[in-house]
Amino acid sequence: MDPKDRGAAPAKRNVTLTDVARLAGVSVATASKALNGRDQVKAETRARVVEAAERLAFQPNALARGLLAGRTGTVGLLTSDLEGRFVIPILMGAEDAFGAGRVSVFLCDARGDAIREQYHLQALLSRRVDGLIVVGQQTDPRPSLGQKLPVPVVYAYAPSLDERDLSITPDNVSGGRMAVEHLVACGRRRIAHVSGNPMYAAAQDRAAGVTVALDAAGLELAGDGVLFGEWSERWGRTATTMLLARDPEVDAIFAASDQIARGVLDALREHGRDVPGDVAVVGFDNWEPFALGARPTLTSVDNNLEALGRYAAQRLFTAIDGTSASGTERMPCRLLPRESTAPTLG
């Protein structure tokens, strides 16, 4: 008979934990504890289970390995502002990393309410999540969830006030330095800085980066100091009008957000200043509706929020595997040159 007429051979069935338990003469629960190295199993019983697993060439699948390790294959993402501009890309990056590892994600939005945050925290812990990522709505340090939680926690964007926690946040100082270094490389020498609310850590950090870069270039800040105000286009327009009155020779403006930068561009246009011919402009955040919708398109510093989210997820994976860490890690920014900056001729 032609072998083809005999029909396909039955597929080989995967060996299961039940098979191992049956061969070893123990319950499935005992087999699981033995293979996981739990202390509740006698040495001779463990040896019998391990021998059975080896004889059957037992290879647990991903879910089984998680169960053997006492894991559920789930994590919690706890945010303070789900509608926020900065939270969404961080969550997207984290979810990408979790998806690559086939981990289920529970997303909770506390809406900036501490009581709601505690409620969501307890709900996530009751679901036995393996770990948590806590995403803040700004880079100002936030209170820790504490050191007694049964699972590892990584803080993203907003660092924890407790240095025993692990926090991942953008490097706003280097971002501010990067913006000014770019303007200096474009030949600008009268550089001003228009920023938002000075109570925000991001505003202070970006201004600190400006100072570092100007000092390195041997330049002074134009406009008699940083112009702090609001994170708005209106403030960008107002501040630019004030700036031009104080220092008509200004040839570059670094705005601490793309919203402010759009206002800066409007005011420069109203005052008859060409961009980038007369004044070069750099924004911050690389918020594409503002940066790409501007005329001219806006050079901006991108704080790589999706990459930050992915990295936070990877650090959580490491912590779940038993390698803990603490302190604050700062993620590098990148500058995206567009039409609003160009080298001067001459």
C-alpha cells in the first residue's frame, strides 16, 4: 500500500503538567510546586517529579511557566491623566513592550485624584497583577505608593519622591541644552528663552539646560532673563512682543513648548520678522499638530515618550524577574530640525 493512502499520522500530543504528575504519582499542585522550587515539597518528592519531567521531555508553555513561577501574566498601568498629551505615547510604548511579551494589561485612570488612585491600586492588586507602571501627568516628582506593595513598581514620566523607587523620566536639562546648541550651531548669538509656569520642574530643568549651553558657548541670555509665564500660544505672543521691545537684536528664541512656540511665530510675523531669516525658533515636545502645522514648520525637541514607555516596561520585566533597581533614570531627548531654524549666511 502506498504510504500516502494510509492517512496522516496522528499529531504528537504535547506533554502536560498532568502527565508529569501522573508519572510521578503526585497531584498537579505538588508537581507545580516541585518544578517551581517551592519549600513545601519534600526532597524525595521533588526528585521524583523532576525525573518524571525529564523522562517525558516536559516543556511548559509560556502561560504554564508563568503559573509555575506564581505569576498571572498581567500588569497594571496606573495613570493620573489619560487624556493628557504626554501620557498617551508613554502608554502606547509600554503596551507595545508588554504586547511583545504577550502580557495582558489593566489600564486605570485616577484623573489626578489621590483617593481614586488608591482605589484603582487596590483593584489591580486584587487581580494579582505581576507589576505596576505608574505614569504621571508632568515631570514634577510625585508621592511614592510605598515600599510594602507585594509587586514591583516603575514610575514613568513623573519620578517618585522616594529614591528607593525606580523612576524613568525625560532628561529635560539635556533637552534645553540641545536646543541652544542647535541655535548656536546655526550661527545665532542673541538667544532668548520663553517658558511656561516656573512652578513646573520641566520649566526649571529646560532653563537650566539653556544656561549650561550658553555658558559653554560664552554667550549671555538675551531679553534680561527667562520669560516665564503660561504654557499657551497667548503667552508666546505676549512674551515675544515684550522680548522684541527689550532686545530688538534678538536672533533666536527657544520656546519651552510647541504651544508657546506657535505664539512666538505669530508674534514675529506680526512684527515683520522673518523666520528663520531674522529670528530662528525652536520648540519643545515635538507635538506634531503644532510642529508640523506651523508655518514655517517648527524645529522641536522630542522627549521620546514612546521609547520611555517601552523602556519602563522593560525595566518592570527585569524587576518581575527578580532584579530590582532604584533611583531616577533620565531618558535622552532628540532634536528634529525643520524650517524654523537655518544657518545664517555670511
